[in-house]
Amino acid sequence: MAFLTPEHLIERMNIKEGAVVADIGAGSGAYTVALARTVGDEGKVYAVDVHKDLLETLKSSLDRAGYMNTDIIWADIEEGVYLDSYSLDATVMSN
């Protein structure tokens, strides 16, 4: 079996342009970038992680790539993260 890419899995999740998605445990951002591309300018991606250094690197990468549809959130999900659950179309959590 071939390795499943973030793009393939996002397609299987039926995430479409204009969707609002949270990437919980975003890490280095493989899913965040793929989600930002998928949801387009009308959508939004919240990248949440406890590792501030990874989020800073991710933010720089997103800025260089021109993705303005992302919000970076430094938080520990075990402590709680406020995202209005009614505002999300999907949540991604990947190991």
C-alpha cells in the first residue's frame, strides 16, 4: 500500500473550497498547507499546536507561500482551546 498523502486524505474527507477546518496538533504543517490550498481564499484553517517553534516556522512558510486563510494558535489541546465548534466544518488530527 502506498503512503497516503495529506491531499489524498483531505479529498477522502470531502473537505471543499470555502470550508472552515481546525488542524489540531499541526506540527510542521503538512496538513495545514494542504488544507489551506483546498479551502481556498473563502475558507479558513486554524493550525493549533503546543510547540511554539513549529508554529513560528509554519507561519513563515505560509506567509512565503501567500496563504492568508490560516490562523496560528499556540495552545495545549489538553488544557483546552476555544474554537466555536459550530463554526467548523471539519477537524483534522494526525499523528
